[in-house]
Amino acid sequence: MHTTLKSTRGEMKTEDPHMPDLPFKVILINRHNHNLFVADAIRHRDVGLKANNILTGLFEIGHTPTSALAVLKHDLQMEYGQRYVYVSANREICPDLPYVQRLFHKVCREEYGTQTGPTMLAALKLQVESYNNKCNDTCALLGTTSQGAPLVVVCSPLMKKVHQLKHSGELCFIDSSGNMDRENCRVFLLLTHSCAGGLPLGILLCQSEDEQTIAQGLEQLKQVVGEKGFAGRGHEGPQLVITDDCRAERGALGKAFPKATLLLCSFHLLQAVWRWLWSKESGVTHGDRPALFAIVKEMLYCQEIGSVDRLYSEARGHPVVARYEKFLRYLDRLYARRECWALSYRGSFLTRGNNTNNFAEAAMRVLKDKILQRTKAFNLPQLFDLLTSRLETYYEARIVDVALGRWESFQRAKFLPQDGNIAALHIQQIEDKKFVDKQERLANTRQQ
């Protein structure tokens, strides 16, 4: 390219009509100043239409830029064999990763709008309406929080069937997680227990984790499930809810389901205690941490209600506890909430052996590993699309596997009856659904 900047000063006599306004001359010479007949030249070619179509199709079925490019390269290896080393150098057939990422963003913007703003909200509204039309029912609701942020609630057809199980009215687990899209949307998942593991009851998608937003989302969920939700309990919700120690989450559950009993997950409680003991705030030395932790752990797992009070009284006089006033105040706060976390207070509840929130933790891992494949969604509409399509099919496949007996033995062992050492002759029925061991009952009578 040759360029010439001409001067317009003075009285120049010229017949060029463009000279007074455009005194800049450009001459393009169609010759390359480098060798075209080398292998490095073909990496500068424009990407071909065939490669574009293949990548676009992979994006539409949920692939990320990295996974789509990996699939394309694998297919090229299968197609060209030993000649793959020459084909992969040609950008027309095998694009580079920056181009694939730009194409991914272009495809996502066309289908899901921008990451934020009015176009994203319009795409999200269209996704919700399309999903409800596909289900021939109201399975999702789009609302707006007091801050003007979108709030989406999902209860798919499969989830509505799970609401018909008696377990959904007895016990519910709830947990949340973030980092699932580029705007850090929060995903709240409600589940119940079953022989197939945790089964979903509803999903909340929001951009904040305050109490008011969660409570609004739970109210929208109650509208979607209706009076038949939670095994016929409807707006009363489940009898028991197990959560971690999140104040906003528990406050919102108390507002939405005032008749439900809120329990604390045993694992999260011990984890919180251990983290506090290791924090600088506690001031506990390294050697005393196990002893203090053992005090809380013993209070958690004791079998009798009176034992909790006894252990608490003994702990207040413990020589190690006496050295740490902060831990004593921390223990007082825990003891005041003992009905929520001490297992001895759960004797009359239908927990069915569930004292932790591990079903929800496992579901979050499934969500990030199986559904999102450890990548972030482009925006909220794409996250909604993935949850309403992939998550539904995943749980359908799991339920079918359980029905066909295809689960591994270690997965279904806890749901199978174990061989006992009580003979059938020693079993005595005392009520409609209550049985006792006659020999054990006789031994207890003799001791008395």
C-alpha cells in the first residue's frame, strides 16, 4: 500500500476535484511481500462454511468453545487419519480457539441476547413462555425483585410428579450455589429423599441471596406447585426442612413455610464449628482445638435430651473451656439453638435417618459436573435453558435406572434390608405397625 499526503497550501492549480477536501492519495498494490507457498501461510485462511456450521451445531446442543473445538478435532482425526497433521494446520478446516470463542458469543447473543440488559430480559421472557407452552402447563414463573432484578422459579413436569410422593411432604432439603453463569446468578435447589437419591422439587434463579428475594421466590414456587404440592400439603410446605446455617435462607423459609420445622445439617454445623476454632477471631491455640471440638460433637450425637443439658453444664466447668471466654459465648449461642441441631431432639421427627444436607450437596455437584460440565453459562436465559432440558433428562434417566435395578450395589445398599440376628419366632406384634423382640423385652423385665 502506497500513501501520499498532498499539501493544499497556497494557490495550487489542479484539475483534481477531490484535492480541496481529500488531499490524501492511497494506491493498493495486489502483491504479497511474503512467500505464500509455505505451511505457515494456510493458518491465516478464513474459516470455511463447513467448519462454521459444525461448530454452530455443537453450540446449539450445549457445547462450550473448548469442548466444541475438541469434538471437531476428534472428528477430523477420524476422517483424515495420518493426514490430520496437514489438515489441522489449515484454518479453513480447523479454526483456532479465539475464533471459536468469538463465534460462540455471536451464536449466544443471537439466541439468548446480551449478557445483561433489556435484550437479555426479553430473551428470558421468551424462554419462559416457550417452556410453559411446551409443557402445556405453568411450570415456570418470571418475576422481578424489589431491586429490579429477574427472579425465575421452575417446577418441571417431573418435579410436579415428585411432589406427589409422600416424602416431599415429610422432609425437604435446600441449598444454593453460584458461579454458574457470567453474572454469578444464584441457584437454589429444593429436593426430597427417595430410593433414587435426592429428587428435585423446584429451582429458584436469582441474582442476590438476601432474605426478601428468597422469600419471594418461595412464594412464586408455591403458586406453581399449587395445592397438590408437597404431597397435598400445598402452601403449608413440608413438615421438616434441613438447611445449612444461612440466616437469610432460614429466615425466608420461616416466612414462606411458618408451620415447617427448620433443622440444621449436622455436617455443616460441625464444619462451621471447626472453621470458627481455626479462625483468628476465636483465639484458640492449636493444641486445644480438638478438645473443644469434641465437646460440641458429643453434644450433637448424644441420644438423650437430658444428656445435652448435662454435657453443656460439664463443658462450662471444663478447664480448657475456662481459658477461652469467646468459646464459652460461642457455646452459649449454640446451646440456645440446640433443638435445631442436637440429634436427641429429633426422635419424634420423620427424618428417616437423614440428618445432613448431603442430598443437596450431591445435587449441586451433579448440576455443575453433569449439566454445566464445569463451565459457566453465557447468561441467565441459557442457564434456564440448560436447567429445564438437561437436568430433567438426567433425573429421568436416574429414575429409570433405579426402576430397572441398574444401580451399583454400593449405591443401593443403604435402601436394602440387612440380615439380622433376630429369629422370626422371637418377634411379637404389639400394635398395628409396631413389633418388638420378645427375648429383649423379657430381659428388660427381669432387670427391672
